[in-house]
Amino acid sequence: MSQEMEQRQKLAGLWPDQRQRVDKTLRLWESAVLLPLRWNKHGWEILFEVRAANMSWQPGDICFPGGHREDSDSNFCATALRETREELGIPEDKIQVLGPLDYFYGYSGPMIYPFAGILPSQVSLQLDKQEVGEVFSVPLKDLLAIHPVVGKLSLASRQEPGFPSQWAYGFQDGWNIRGGYEVFFYPWKKRIIWGITGRILHQFLERVRQGGILPEAAHRDH
């Protein structure tokens, strides 16, 4: 065997596992979320949580059930179902998972893996009061009829003390704009649904529209 072939084999041996993983240098964490639908006598509704006031991160925010992936979770869907059981008291086997929505990088740090699912209609919720302050439901037809307010935010970076800026060609002092993203705001009565929850909701509603599943009261001009 030539020296080149021997070295090729050694290099190839560095990849015994061909799966591609996320580089977590940026201290990303992985979370999964369930967008929960429920049927009542008026049609489909979407269930939202309000985070408990004693939560250290984003207390009082409107959200969907979800949270960090644990080592015991077989996949991200399992994470979303487990978190729903822990927060709402609904067993995993009682939830019909419709499928995944597009995952994305949350501007506050996490990689978000959302799923849509259907909760049983006749079930009493057992809220984890340490995490969930309250829940409320919004008819799907109402959400489809809302024209969301769309704002834009910029993402920027700046060097910390000791950063070798003399080697970073084109990197200017101070804040450097690196990109941006849209933020969707859905006002409903006295509540505002926005942020990560608004993005997941917007993605789901667009899927419903594209699929032609529009409650009669929700038809609107684009």
C-alpha cells in the first residue's frame, strides 16, 4: 500500500459516524415545541400557554408547550410530547402528531424544532403551575383572519476585549450588522402573540392557507 493510500484511510477513519451534527460553539441549545390544536363545537382552536410569573426566563410570555431536549428523548418529537405531558398533563399516546414544521434558529439562543398536533377534545388539563400560569384558546378562524403586524430586527456582532481585529479584515469597531429577521405580531383581544410563538404560528397558518383548509369566516384578501 502506498503512503498516500495509507494516509487516505487514516483520514477516512476520522469519520466513523457520517451523521452531521450542529456545531454548538455558539452555545446553542435544542428545544422542541408542540402547536396544539383542539376541536370544539365551533371548530378548530389553538391552545396557548402563559408562562408562570415565577419563571426566570420570559415570565408571562405567551408560548406553546415545549422545552429543552433531554438525553432520554428518542427524537425532537418525543421532546415536544414529553413537555406537553409535563406542562398540560396530557399523555403522549393521547396526542395525534400531524407532523413537523420547519425548524429554525431562535434569536434568543435555541434551535427550535416545532411540531403540530391534535389534543383530545374531552380532557381536563392538569397544569404544572411552576411553569404554566394559565392557558387560553383562540379559534383557528380568528387567527386566519388576522393581518399580522410584521416588524424587522437586525442581528449584530461586536468584538470583545482582546479580539485580534488586526487580523479580521473588514471587521469594524463597534456593532456590525450581520443580518436580520422578521417578527410577526398577532393581536387577539387583549393579548399579543409574537416572538418565537408568533413565528411558529405564522408558519402553521401559512401551511393551512396553502392547503386550502380555510374556515369560511377566515377567507381574506392577500
